[in-house]
Amino acid sequence: MRMPSPRWSPPPIYDAARKALPLLYLAAAWPNLPAVAAAAALFALELKPLARLHTAALLLHYAVAALLPPPAAAAFATALIPLLHAAKTRDNSLRWHVHLLIFALATAFSPALAPALLYTLAEAAWYHAKFARDRPAVEAPPRLEAVAGRPLTYRLRIKTGAPAVVDLPDGRSVSVDGEAAVDVKALFDTAGLYAPRLVFTYVSPTGTVVYRRAVRHPPIYVMPRARAAVDLGARLVAGVPEEVSGAREYAPGDPLRRLHWKKMAKIAKPVVKILEGRAAGEPRIAALLYATTPKALDRVLEALAGAVAAALTRAEKVEVIAITRRGTERVEARRSNYRDAVEGLIAVAEPLDASPAPAYADLAGLLPKAEPPEADILIGERPLARPLCRRNCLLV
């Protein structure tokens, strides 16, 4: 922000008027000794002690004006309004209703100060009406999508008809006067549809009127971690090329999709491909399909989807042992049914909506007590899966 030139901050006319007015009070007050004494004291204060005070100094001017005869008091009360407005733009910290109370009491003491009371009411009404008429707008990309737990960065366009400070969804605040483009970085822990509020705060130049308005952010669609992991895993599995190292004669039980058609055309008998790099056995993955919270369960399912996809890049099929509160279920996942198999596992998973007890106790009978079947790896939430871990475990 560019600071005003020292020559004009505060303007010489404002500064000179503050020092000259006490002398005019003195002339108008003579021979009223209390008013004369007050004007002389204000003149002494304006020479140095009040030089850095503005709003408070002008209120003292009004206090002295209240001691003057009615015609002079009314004239000075009116003449002081531009100076009071300029002073409030510099150091005012009081809201309009406090100023209103001050001048209401002053007017009750001296009705000649009514112009200052009317000015305070008019200023508050003007800025309240101006800010209330403003209709700020918030524009975002057509469709905002994110994955739970992963940051989302996008550009937000904000339009206002008056200067305002806008509280953004990421906790920052920006000043907007007209139109501004702001880069926002948001993070959501759980899946769902979010429309956070943006709070617009309008402040009058004098600081007396503060007006706030909340505007709904365009919707943000946050998908579960598991859903994103399934999409990624499906692309990974679909993109794995078959590395054929040779061929052998067909044996009963061999999958038909592994028939080597080119070789068969040459030798006129059924043969199947020998795939390079495949695991000798069938990987077995056990997964605890329950967790203490929906967020923790989402992390478990994300890890499971990734583990199954990684295993299918090295093996024909993977056996998944789904451990639920109702027992165990075995699911065979292949590259051809990867998405359906994992989405079926997601469908039977459930959150416990509880906190793990000390020493990983039984959570009041919510969890099965049977030992998990033998598997190459066990996947589950750390507090619940650690007591069951025997060999390789993926704890999240």
C-alpha cells in the first residue's frame, strides 16, 4: 500500500484549524470564565500534547463548544463536523453507536450540539445502506473436485461493489476493492459436498460502521480416498502389459484368455502363454474392514485398493480375506474384475464411531475376538490391527 505524502498527512488546513479554533472559542466565550478557562486549556493542549490524537481531541473541542453561548455553540458544532470526520479517518476505534451515545448525552446537556448528533446518525445510516445494497459475487471453476486428505488448489474470482476484507476458506484474509483473483488452497479430511462460507467485512472510512455479509462458496465435491485409489488402481491394472516368455501345451484348468493364438496357428494345437514376472503363488491379503471413524476407515480402504492393484501387476489373481464384525469373507480379485471386487469390499466396510480403549481393548464387545486367517499381509487401522499383526502388516 502506498503511503500518503507527509505534506498531506495530516493536511495543513486540518492541523492549522485545530490550533486556531481554541482562540475563536476564547473570543466567543468572553467574559464566561469557565468557558474561557476551558478554551485556554484546549489551546495549550493543542500546541503539543494532543498533536498525535485526533478523534479524542475533536471530542474535547465539542466539550468546549458546549460551554459557549447557544448561537456560538451551534455554529461551532456545525463547523467542527468536517474536522471530526477527518479525525475519525485517522485514529477512530469507537463504533457508531458509541459516538451516538456520546453526542446524545452532550446534546442533552447542550442542545446546540444537535448537529453533531445528526451527523453521527446520518453517517451510520448512509454506510449501512451502502453496504447492505452491495451484492458480492464469488466465482470458481465450473466443477471443483478433490480427494479427501489431498490439497486442492484453484483460483477464486471475487467481485464487490465496495471495499471489503474477505475471509477465505483456507483461513487467509484478502482485501478486495472491485474485482480480484485469489489462489486458494483447501484441504478436506473427509468426503462429502462442501460449500464453505466466505465472510465479507465492510468498514466505513471512519471506522464507525462495520458490516458483515456471508456468501456461500461454490460447491466442492470431495471424493473418498478409497474411491480415488480404486480409480488409480484400475488404470494401473489395465495398463500392465503381458510379458510373454514362452509357451507350453494347454492343460485342463488353464484360463482360456491365456491361449497363445499366434503360436496355435503355426503348430495347430492348443498352447498357452508363459507370462514373465508373475508370482509363483496366489497372494493373500487380509483386511480389517472396520475402523474407529469414517476417516480412518477411508484410509484403510485406500491402502487396500492400492495393495490389491499392486499385487495384480505381479500375479494372475489375489485372494482378499475381508474381516468384518460379522465374520470373514473371501473375495477373488483379478485384473478383469478389479473394480467390482474392491467396490464390493468397500460396500461391506463400516466405521465403529468409537475411540480405541487403552491397550487396544475389545471396544465393549464391538470387535470380533477370533484370530485373523493366515495372509501375506494384514491391512487395518493401527490401534485395531496391531494386536493381530503376526508378520507383514500395513497399519494406517
